[in-house]
Amino acid sequence: MIVTSNRIPVNPEHAEAFEEAFKNRASQVDNMDGFVSFQLLRPTKDGDPYIVMTTWESKAHFEAWTNSDAFKEGHAKSGTLPREAFLGHPVLEIHEIIQ
């Protein structure tokens, strides 16, 4: 099993809109084969990124999601936030659950 952590630096002035975008997310990931869970983590310290965390049965399942039409549809709304909503590029981390 794996956990993906997509660390997204969000401008605090756009934090509410960013969170709202996830509340209204398309939810295609919920029906993907191998998908286990989704969490959006809000930073508690200024300057820290939001973290979009997903759990998958395997890395192959996650990769199938990122290559799917559903992924493209689910991320189409990300373009609705202005460029200044983000303070940098997202950083994706993938970890294997060992315990």
C-alpha cells in the first residue's frame, strides 16, 4: 500500500478559495480501482503547504489514476484559481506503508 502527499504552497489570501475548490472537487478518484482514501490537510503554521494525501493499494493503481481521463477531468478545475493563488510548484511524495 502507498500514500501520496502532494504538498501545495497556497497564498493565504487564496486559502479559502483553494479549500472550496476541493470541497467541490469532481470526486472521480473515489471510484478508481485501488483507491483507499483522500485527505486535504490544512497547514497550522504560516508558510507551510497544504497537503493532498491519498492512499492506494499499490503504486500501479496510483499511476493508473494519474494516466486516466478521470484524472484529467478531476484536475480541470484547478485552472479556475489564479496563478497568484500559489506560492510555488507542488511537490509530490510517494511513500510505501510498511507498518
